[in-house]
Amino acid sequence: MRISWRPIVAIILGVALGLGGAHATFLGAWTLIPWGLVALAFGWRVTWPDAALAGSLYGFALAFSFMIAVYTGVDSVTRKLSGFIVLGLVGAVCGGALAVAASWALGRRASNG
């Protein structure tokens, strides 16, 4: 059984960039560019199912950790978790879509490499 490192790296990188982006929000929409480039990179040299998994995990981890890091509301974070999870799922769709798009654009439909 071969264990892939991509899901682990995707989650770690997503959390790191989500927390980092929370402290760099002064960049506004420009913060999205490195996030999108990393999602595209997860589609490089892999088949689309691997790209979809890694991109989705990355997108969820990024969006979820970003939302928790920037939350400054009066209510506790636990009361807002359901909304953060929904936004994390939106991030998962976006990250997965970008990674799959990169995989398909590079012709990695059927073979790995």
C-alpha cells in the first residue's frame, strides 16, 4: 500500500496560508492570487482524482482556518462553526476545481506523470 503525501501537505499548506492570509488582509483581493496558484500547483503532475482530493483538502483547510483566524465577533467561535464549515466547503469546491483544471490542462487525465 502506497501512502500519498499530497493530502497531508495540502492540509498543512492550507492551514498555513489561511492563517498567514488572515494577518495579511490589507492586500485585499491580491491575497487570492497565491492561494489560487497553490491550488493550481496541486494539479501539476497528477491525475485528476488525485488533484481533486488534494485541491479540495487544501481549499477547505485554507478557508476554514482563515475564517477562524479573522473572526472577532462577540459570540464564541463554536457558535459560528457551522457557517465556517459551509465556507470551508466553498473553499474545497474552489480548490478542487482549480487543481482539476490544472491537471486537465496539463494532460494528466489518465496517467500519473
